[in-house]
Amino acid sequence: MNRILMSLTAAGSVLLLGLSSADAQTKLRAANIHGATQPYTLALERWSENVAAATDGEITISVHPSGSIVSNQQDSYSQVKLGTVDATISIAVKDDVPELQLAAFPYAFRNYEDWRAFMDGPEMAAWMEEFREKTGIRILGVQYLGARHFTANKAVLSPDDLDGMKIRAVELPIFLETIRGLGALATPVALQEVLGGLKTGVIDGQENPIPTIYQLRFFDAQDHIMLTGHLLGGDFWMMNDARFQSLTPEQQETLQEEARKAILWGDEYLIQQETDLLAELEANGMTVIGEDDGLDVDAFVEKVRANVWPKLESEIGADALATIEPDTAQ
């Protein structure tokens, strides 16, 4: 009888040890609106793989792209805040710390290097911490999304050519005001619905970085791309802070460090794509219009500075806008 009890006790201990081991594994979910082959999603996948390797499988991150769980930028933010999704990539920061919107601001930075230096600078770090305290969302970093350009079925050489056109806009103030300030009709449309909207005439054009334009096949509905570069920026990697704090200090460090590495990898990948995929857009029938082709970029800059900056200054605050060095502005 004692032997039977001992055997049962030993078996139970093994079972409990097995359960403890399974329970020790942390499973995280990261979701975004971007396609499976776009740089943001590829960077999340790289983060997932490297975190799993660095923690010997103690932390696994499942990545859910293409709006399969989150439907738009605001929904991404909301689900992370609620904890229904552990991590995402989103620019929806306006209502909490408006200053963070400088991560994607029209004609504010000349190039990627100036942008990255500001994203990694002390002002942005302070605003990120304020955001965490207010929202319970930790920002792990900012990933470069590239320079945004307009597409249409006609040549748009100056802001005057946008008058009356229905241009798809991200439903956030900076994007809406930029398009309105250039004279177009800002028309919010979910990213996954843009191609259909272009084909049916719900919208006349849109603006996005080159990789997004290529990956979502906007060349199937548009035949001109204008290299306005009107907004150079990126989106925030967000994580539910309570979930982050539930990890051990070592796991937290690994998660943060691997996020930093994945973000910089994503930056480099996208910068290369901005060149490579422009040629692919041409090969798919798009006419590329730059300054040598008559595109008046200075006119776009002047109109944005005159019409958009004053409105956005009241949105984010004059002090925040003043943190941008004059020689880094485009």
C-alpha cells in the first residue's frame, strides 16, 4: 500500500513539474495592420524569432499581420491598452502625449539620419515615458516607415493639381491636416480597402511610402507616383506595460534589446526597398515624377509650412515643434 502511495505521489510530482514548466512559458501576441511581407511585419517576425532564441523558448511571440486582429491604427493602440493584444505598431498617440506626433510630421526632417537622431534623443525619450505613465503602454522604439509620396492617375506637379481631388488619409490629425492643407479632400479609408477605393473611384489618389505602394499593388489602379516626400516618419512599437512588467528583469532586457535590433534591421531593409521597389513600380507601369520631371517640391514645402504647421503647432504645442533643429528641417 505504501509503495502504491509513493508511486502515485511521485507521478503527481512529475505531473506538477510538467505543468510548472508549461506555465513558465510566456506567450505574447503582436498584431498590426500591415501586410505579411511589409517591413513592419518582417521586423516583428525577426523580433519574435530572436526573442525565442535568446530565451530558449521561454517567451514566444505570435505575429498577426494584415489587420487579422486589429483593424486600424486606433484599434491597435486600444487593444494593447486593454491588454487583449500584447504588442503592436501604431502611430495613435495624439490624445495622450501629442508631442510624440513629431515621429511623423510633414516636412520636418531632411533625411533618415536626422529623423533617427531625433527619435533616439532625450525629448522623445521623455515623451515616451510620459506616455507610459498616462496610458499603461510602453513604447519599445520607433521604426522608420519611409518617406510618403502621392499617387494618382495624372501628374501632380504642384499643390494646385491636388485641388478637389479625394485623397485617402490616415484618420489622424497630422495626416488629415497635411492633405487638407495641400488643397485636397482628405478621405479616411482603411488601408486594406484603399486599392478597392482607387479602382471604384471612391478616392482619386493616396499617399504612402514606396514599399506600401508596391506591396499593396496600388500600381494596379494608379499610373503616376510623385516623389513629394511630404512626410518622413515612422510608427511606434507599443507593448502593454503590465504585461512587460510581469516578466523577469532579464526577460524585459531581452525583449527591449531584441526590439531595438529588429527596428534598426527594419529601418535598413526599408531604406533599401525605397530604391529597389521604385524601379519595380516603374516596371509595373507607373510613371515616376521627381524634381527633374517638373515636380515643384518647394511649392509643397511652402504650402505645408503656411497652411499645415500653424494648425499642427496648436495640436502638438509650439515648444515641441521648436525642439526640431532648423538645420534638420527640410
